[in-house]
Amino acid sequence: MRTSKDEGVLLYAFTCGYITLPMSFFLDGEPGKAKVPACVFLIDHPNGLVLFDTGFSDRFVGMEKGLGKIVDMPKGESVADRLRALDIDPARIDYVINSHLHIDHAGGNALIPDATIIVQEPEWDFGMSGEDTAYDLQDFDTGQSVKRIAGDHDLFGDGTVIIFPTAGHTPGHQSVRVKTATGEAVLAADCCNMRRSLDEMHLPDHCYNVDQYRGSLEKLSQLRRNGAQIFYGHDPDFWAMVPQAQALDLSGPGTI
Ligand SMILES: [Zn+2]
């Protein structure tokens, strides 16, 4: 396997389950339904291994009732399985950055036993409050140490992995800028569901705070204008083009 010790920061992407929801959930006013991936990233930094989100829990494998009707978690696609396929023991992961704590983003946290979980303070508090049924304590209250942050956070102190708040979808949603040797990636998650969300400033049919949501899209728009590759959170067409489980090459426009 390639290593960040030789090449600098490397970024990998893979999907960990799917969910089928009304399209308006992602783009207000759009008809029909969409089956969208839950997306996970591995950041290999010389000073540590980091996950951004963990997809769905493996408890959904084979589940046909309840949430199992809309969640599809294929066997062998949990975050732990994805890591082992890259020859990485899940216990080697140092940090899990959760964009937010919904079941399709923090569901695999339990499979990463020794990581420090990094969330924005308001996100942890809101998740624990029980106000929103898209949170499930069994996913995210899993015993690892939790580092609650407030605002921007430069994870390794060298500008390569910068966490920044992108609230609106939830109170403490956050995204990450990753500077690799081949370019900059922005791991958006649910502050930007689809490429069209950003192209058209097209909001979902509901969010925690509309003004914050719009402000987060503006931040992403600026980063995209400056040349970053945005990884849209749940865009099935975009994700069909993302090479999985290999170090991504971000050089040049339209690479992905
Ligand atoms: Zn969400």
C-alpha cells in the first residue's frame, strides 16, 4: 500500500451502505426517490490515520423490517470491512471526525475502538438531547474518548486537515478541508448533498436552520472557486465517478 510517509497526505473514499429517501429530502421540490450512498473517507497523514464519518452500522446487514426497508447495508461494506480490505486494522485509526451524528454518518463508530471522536460541541449536545430521531445513541455513544471542538480546528497543526463548521443541516455539522500532494479536497457531507445543491444554491426541503445552511453553501462555493474538489455528501451520480479504496488523484480540474 502507498504511504503518507513517502508521499504526503493521502485521501481514500468508500461507501458504507445506502439509504432510499424522497428526492426532496436532498433538493426541495424534486419529485421521486433517490438511493444514495453513505460516504466515508480515510485520511492517511504521516502523524495519524483519520476517518471522516463511518457510514451505517453493520446491524443493518440483512435487516428487512423497520429502517431496514430504506437502509441497504451490503455484507462486507462496513467501515471495518473497508479498512481491512486496505490492510488496515480498525484499531489503528487515531481519529474519527464525524460531520454530524446521524445514523448514516456515525453508524460505524463502534467498529473503530481506539479512535478519539471529534465533533462540534452543539452536535454532541443535540444528539444527546433525543430531539431528533435520526440520531441513535447506540451508534455514537460508544465509549471512545470524545473531543468536542468549537469552530475551526487544524487537526495536525500543519494546515493539511482543517475541520470547519458548516451548520444548518444540524446544529453542529462540520466539514473538512484536506490538502493532499495532488490538490485540495473538501469533504462536505450533509451541508451539500448534491452537486446541484451548490450549482443552484438549492436547499433540501427541511433543515435545522435555513440561514446557517445557506451560509455553509456559500463557504463551499468560495472553496470551489478557489480550486478545491468538493465531495458532495449524497450525490449518486457524483459518487459513481469516485474511484473507491485507492489513493485519490486530485490534480487538474474535472479529475473526478
Ligand atoms: Zn444527516
